Amino acid sequence: MSRRIAVSADSLEQALTRAVAELVDCADEKVDLQIDAPGVDDVGGQIRLELDIEVPRRVADSEGEGDDEHASDDEVDAVTPEELDEEADAAADFLEGLLDALELPGDLRIRVHEDHAEVEVVEIGSGALIGRRGQTLEAIQELVRCSLQREFQRRSRVKIDAEGYRSRRLEKLIEKAEEAIEDVLDTGDAVRLEPMDVFERKAVHHLVAEHDGVASRSQGREPARRVIIEPED
């Protein structure tokens, strides 16, 4: 279903909050989005965002609050290098338009991997695109995902980052996963990790697969889907 979203607000936080609320069809008050970063107050004036996006159906592996899936269900679908290149370019165009609309500085770095692409915004001069605990970045990721799915009629394989935030977060998640593996081997009890995106879950599943005596599976619905590490049967 194609939808056009146009919002106006007096701040970056309000504009993104209204866009996300419109996207998921809920009241603004239901969206808990906060931007707590140096320089964000400098983004002033009347901000207007216009987004033309496709609202996708839920993918099969995200249905059911208590669904348990094996690690293979978090694998990213096969994709060609050409498809990754065109998705990365489209995501970069989206982000350039967003930066222009918000009158924010920033350069883009594109990295294409075997199964996904990364588009990172750097030299912003503040954490305005990251927000409190990455909430603003997650909102932007969702908007880009919907835009790409509408344009290419397939699942998006592009990860959006800002100032290396996701890389730092992944390092911390891997450390927590390593500690969880040790706990499971010592106690025999399963450990539930915090919610992660599909790329983070895949990295954790690969880490667990390198250790004997433990196994991993994913549980829950996006965006609260998480990895459970437990003793191997």
C-alpha cells in the first residue's frame, strides 16, 4: 500500500515523531522518540518532511509475538551485487534529501558486502541523526526500508548508520553474547539477549555457531525480536 507522508514541525524530534506516527497509524503520543545529542537544538525553524513510501505487509518470520525460530530464519535473502548497488544508491539519495530538508551537514559512505550494503552518514557535527539510544536512527532506518521496498518491490538489504553508532553497538552486543555463552555453559540455563535487528542477530548466531555445547534461536516480533542462547540438545 503506497502512502504519502507530509509533516511539519518546529523541531527535528517533532518532525520525525509525526512521520513515524503517520507511518504506523498511531497518535503522536504513542511514539517515544527522543533526540538527546549536542547540536540538535541548532536545527531550528519550521521543518517539513515529505515522504512517499510503501507500507509493507509483515514478513512471515515476524508474525506471532511468541514465535520461536532457528538461526537460519534470520539469514538475509540471497542478493546480487547489482541489486545491492542500486539499493545502496537509492538509500544514499534518500539520505541526501533528508539532510537537505533538515539543513544538516554530512557526507555519505557506502560499503557493499556479500549480503547487504551499509550507508553511513559522517561528519554531521552532532548526534542529531542518532538520538537517545539510537531511536532517531531506527526511525530513519524504517523510513529508508519502506522507501526501498516500494521502489524495488523486494525486501531491503541496506543498513543505515550515523557516525559509526551501529558498529560500536555491534561490538558491545558481541561482548554480551560472549558473556552469555559462558553463562549458558556454566549454568545450563538459557539467556535472552536484548532486541536486535536482523543483521545483529545474524552476527550473534554466527558467533554462537563457533562454540560447542550451545545453540541459538530467535524469538518475538520486530522490532522486539531477540536471540536466545541455550544449551545444545
